[in-house]
Amino acid sequence: MNASDRYLHNSDALPLMPETAVKLMRTLERDDTTMAEVAALIERDPSLAVKVLRVANSAGLGAQREVANLRDAANLIGMRRLRDLSMAACVANIFPKDGTFDRARFWRHGLATAGHAKVLAGLCNIDPDTAYLAGLVMRIGRVLMLMVEPEIVSRCDDLNDSPDSLIGHEFEWLGCSHLEVSAALAKRWNFPRDIVDALVAARDPLGTLPFSALGAVLRLASTLADAGDLQLPEIDTLVATQPALIARMELSADELAQYLKPWDELTMGVDQLLS
């Protein structure tokens, strides 16, 4: 039995991916998906539609007037952004609320990872939408780990005071990392095989054969999100922490500075998504 199996042994207690999220995920596989189709999917879930409209009406998206319906929201922020926000809202509310779990901080990190992964994927000739979804669920396994072993997982959090250190602490204290648990859960949710494999590969991108470019992007994106969470200069931190992986992906600090978005922009709207 793998060390991560203990977090998934009770299949009846595992969260289910919402039907709307499943349908939105399937639109990633098609090139002919339309804005109207995505908006119609979201409209069938009133609670989700309200959350998305709240985000669309937030100051950060720069609407000149109140956005009253999803068609207007789609025109304002675009189909891909609309789908990204909707997937984030679906996934963010899968797990029950827990007073000991800082959901806002967790999902700020998730949105930052997803946003960075999307940009990095575009620079590395990887599908950006797939990378966004993979980044969004990259740490989802931590919630299951916290439910089963809250004290030890919290201890790993306390030790996690530097970028890209969490995986090492988890292996030391738990014998596995959140990546294996996230991958197993993504597999149960019938996520694309590329995402499942990339989540596993992200633990050791340079040591995994065959090399997973998406796994490498996820590790880089997570490191950037760690830096943002700790209020450190993100690109400088990434260059110092992941020089070999940056070289393997043929990226440069100047290129990253040109295209990566700031933490505040990537994490905007978390409160609306969780309310």
C-alpha cells in the first residue's frame, strides 16, 4: 500500500466533483467550445452563477457598469477567464468548511498557482487551460491529509516558512506529499491522464521519466505562489530556488518578468468565490 492510500481509503467519504465542473472540464477537450455554451452551463447552477457574477463585478475587473448576467460577464472577461473562475468556484467549495482550516489563504495559493501555471504553460508550448486546472487542484490533497491527520499536517505548515519546502516536510513527517494524494483524487474525478501524471511528476520533475513538461510547470508555479504567499519577490525567489528547472524549460528571468502576473491580481476574488 502506498503511503498516500490512507487518505483515500474511505471512498464513500471522498468529495465528488460537481456536475457543472465535470461538464466545464470536458469543454477543455474541444476546440469549438463557444462563449454561449460556457455561460449556459454556468447558468444551470444558480449558486455558481451568483459567485461568478460577484467576481465579475469586483473592482479588479474594471467593469464600468454592474454586470447583471453571465453573457455580459463573458463579454467583459472572456470565455477562458469565465471558465477558469467557474472551475475555481466549483473546486473551492467541494470540501466542508472547517474552523481550523484557513480556506481563504489556501485558495489564494491555489489561484496563484493556477494563474502562474497558465502563463508558464503558454511560454512552454503547453495547453494553458489544462495547466490552469492542474494548478488549481495541485494542493487539493492537503485538505484530505488535514482531515485524516490534522496535527501532523499542521506541523508541516508551521515548518513551511520558505518557498518550495512543504513537499520535503511532508515526506519527512508523513511519508508522502500532497501531490500523490491530489493525483489520486484527480484520477477518481476522471481528470485527464496528463494532469494526473503531471501532479505526480511535479514532486521531482527532473528525476521523473519520461520528463513531464506540465509537471515542471506546476512545480515552478507552486514555487512562485509560495513566494507570493510569503511576500517575497516572486521571480527572484524562483530563480534562486529552481535554477535547474528553469534552465530545463528554457525560461529566463526577463521573460518571466514580462509575462507573469502579480500575486494581488491572481488572487483577487477569493472572498467572492468562497462566500
